[in-house]
Amino acid sequence: MPHEQSVSPDNPPRGSTQPRVQAFVEHLANICEDRGARAILRRSAGFAPGEYVPAFPFVEPFLPDEAPESERRAFYLCAMLYALHGQHQEGRSLAKAFGSLWRKNDQRPSLEKRFIALLEADADGLSEHLRQIVMLLKEEAFDHAALLTDLRELMKPYTTERQNRIRARWAKDFYRSETRATDASTAADTSEPAATPLP
């Protein structure tokens, strides 16, 4: 099947970035059906991204040739977060999901404080802040491929204008309710695909 071929660790896509990112998230969904593999990726939360050796077989085949360290760390961080969370919903950002949780909890200041801390985090601090937020989301699915795309930029050890734009977009997604976003849309179909929780 084409789907299975696209996510095979034996022949992962290494050219265009977006197909590789999508294939990696599909790969995570598949391997996390195995409790042992998922447990290994979860345990990697206790280490800096890319430093937990047992996780190597699940990530290294999907890294581009001669990937910079920031790219490598982004993929390992994504793998850990997916294993902890396990619910993927295309088109819904992590910031939008966390904003929904914040509103469901009467805009609790402690949740907003966590989000602000995430926006302020540098590359070394992102892993811990994201782990805390993902553990709180639980029932709120989000787009892990979109997050990985952003992490590939945010994990760079220097500040870029693109990083600033990503943080501004996250803030907009967090503070703007999904109801308002839907009402403002002129698209004919505004429905979102259903979440796909892991067993």
C-alpha cells in the first residue's frame, strides 16, 4: 500500500521537507500502537532531545542526510511529545488546542502563564515547557506535523525572524477562540477531521 511505503523506516522520504515531516508523524502513529515502543519514546522525556539511545531506532531513519543538530533535536522532541499525547488532528495547532483548554477552564491564569513561558522559552527550554503543556492537553488533539515543522525552526540555537513569526502565530491561535476563527472563515467547509486517539 502507498501509505505503508511512505512511512517505512527502510525507505523514508528524505527530499522535500513536508512529505518527510508528514511521513514521520504517520510513522509515530504506527509505532506507538506498540506499547513497548511507545514506552521507550515516553522515557526519552527524561533526557535532552536526541540523547536517549533506545529511541534512536525509531527516529534516526527519518532524519535527513547530514541533518543539523537542531533538526535532529526537533524530530526527537516531536517523537517524545507524540508518545506522551497520542492524539493527532490535522489543521489544529498546539496553541489552538491549549487555548481551547484555557477557555474551558474559565481562562485560568496558571494555564495562561504556562503558555507565556512557552513563548519565552529558548531552544534549550522548549522541551520541558512543551512536555508540561502536552501532559495537560490529554483530550485536546492537535497537529503534530505542524508542530514539528515549527520546531525545526525554533530549535535553532539562534534567534531568527521566522521564530518570531511562529511565536506570534502561536499567540494568535491561543487567544483567538476557534468559534471566532470559524465564523471569520469564508471557506465552504470549515469542519475539522476527527481526532485519532491511540489505544
